[in-house]
Amino acid sequence: MTDNIKPKINLQTLKTYKEKKIPVAWITAYDFPVSYIAEKSGIDMILVGDSGGMVQLGYKTTNSVTMDEMITLAKAVRKGAPNTFIIGDMPQGSYEVSDEDAVRNALRFVKEAGCDAIKLEGGKRVSSRLKAINDSGILAMGHLGLTPQSAGSFGGYRVQCKTIKSYEQNLDDALVLQEAGAFAILLEAMPPEPAGQIASQLKIPIYGIGAGNLVDGQLLIAHDLLGFYNDFRPHFAKCFIPEVINSFSENIFPISNLKKYGVEERNDGLLHISELAIRKYVEEVKSGLFPDLNYNYNLKENELNELINSNKWLK
Ligand code: KIV
């Protein structure tokens, strides 16, 4: 397998990808090995998600993770992926209090951990924070749909945009974030059609996690993609290990091929099978194969008919 270190993505690349309808493939990472393989596998971007609080640090929800912990995770990710566009996820408590607080914590991601951008959850209620961060010269992206930090106020982890009210609220929030300077927005847990409407009504790239393939790119949590966390795995989160397990075991180098000294090119362990799985994910995202119907929140006919009646639905 040859290394595939691409030039680091920038805003212009992301805009061009949207215009040319080239889907962006990104994953989360929280440590050195996964970010190292992610970069090697040709991933476009990495999110150091606050989901790391659950899948890496073992908290029950993302709400416990602190800014200091996020910085430690992000530093390790930068070391593993020196050439990749990395987004630091603002944890709960790092941006709610004031614009100044939000800018100070966003700056920590850039200065201490070498991140290229930050992400924060919420719509109108965080637009002044996003604008302040953007005005300070740090790239900021939004996160709408299901926003885990405030899942309690939605009554738990619930699929969004199944009603006109929820769809219009998310579309309005997306427009406000675009106006505030967001360079992109992530939509979480919604059916493909409303997500696609939001993507086609905004100028900036709109990415999805559990939001179908009518958006401008896909995010998956690394531990879901690799089947490394079983406490909670939503059905859209495809594990790519079964698709590569046969080629992995059939192609292990014989021991006699290994070098005696220096860096050994072993392909018999977790690093290699994870690389195959991430490459498969990138391939399926780029070709539009992932996510298919099995990994969507599909609407019933009557639900779609209701949404289409919205005045904010492009006919
Ligand atoms: O923290 C994270 O990984 C995220 C995803 C759930 C979208 O924000």
C-alpha cells in the first residue's frame, strides 16, 4: 500500500469541492495512532470531537470533558497528522459564558494544539460567539440538528428535521451561522431530504453525520468506523472492518519478508486493518456509496409530504 499524503485542505479547496460536488470525507480522532492512519488513508479533515470524552476517556456523556482534556487530545492528533486540516471541538462550558471566553478557548486550540479551525454546537444562540471567534481570525464551523451537548433540552438523542417546525428552525439557524461567518456547518441525525435542502440553500459547505448523502460530505466517529466502542453506536454509523477483514488476513507479509533492522513494514496488526477500513470509508464517501439507505434516517411518505409543504422548501 503506498502512502497518500495529500496537500492540506484549505477553504478554497472546500468551496471548490462543493461547487464540483466532490464529497468531503472526514473522521474524528483523539490520539496519535488513529490520526496517523487517517492522514495516511487520504482523509480530507479530522475533527477532535468532544465525543472523545466518551469513546476515549470513558465519560458517560460529552458534557464532562474539559477544555484542558480537549487540548491534550488535540495535541496528540496534530502530532499524528501534521499535514491534515484539524478542527478542535469546543466542549460544553468553553463558549457559553461570553464572547471573550469563546475567543480565548478557540485560541487555545490554535496556539497550544495547532488546530486549523474550531467547531461549536448551536444556531442563533451561539451566533455572536461564532462571529467573535471568526473576527479574531480563527476559522469556525457550526453544528446543527442533533447537538449532543444540549441533547437534554431536546428530550434525548432525537432525530431532527422530521417536522416543518424543526426543519425551518434548522434552516434558519444555518443561514444565521453562515451570516456570522461560519466556513461550514455539520448537520447531525436528520433524514437526507431536509439535510439536502439545507445544503442546496446555503453557499458554504454543509456536511453530515447521520444526515444522508445529499450533503457536501460525511463525518464518522473513528471508534464507530473501526468498531471500537459499543456503549452507543447509532445505526447510521457503519463499521468498515467486515468489508476489509478478508483482504487483510489474505495479504499479511510472510515473516521472512520483514527487514531485520530499521522500520519494519509490518501489515499484521490494528494499524494496518484500520488503514484499510478508513481507506474503504474514503472510497465509499467519494463514490457516493456511503451512506446508502441502510445508514439513513428515512422519512415516511407522509412525513416527506408535510416537509415539502414548507414555504422554505425549494421546489
Ligand atoms: O464530538 C463529536 O465527535 C461530534 C460529532 C458527534 C458530530 O461533534
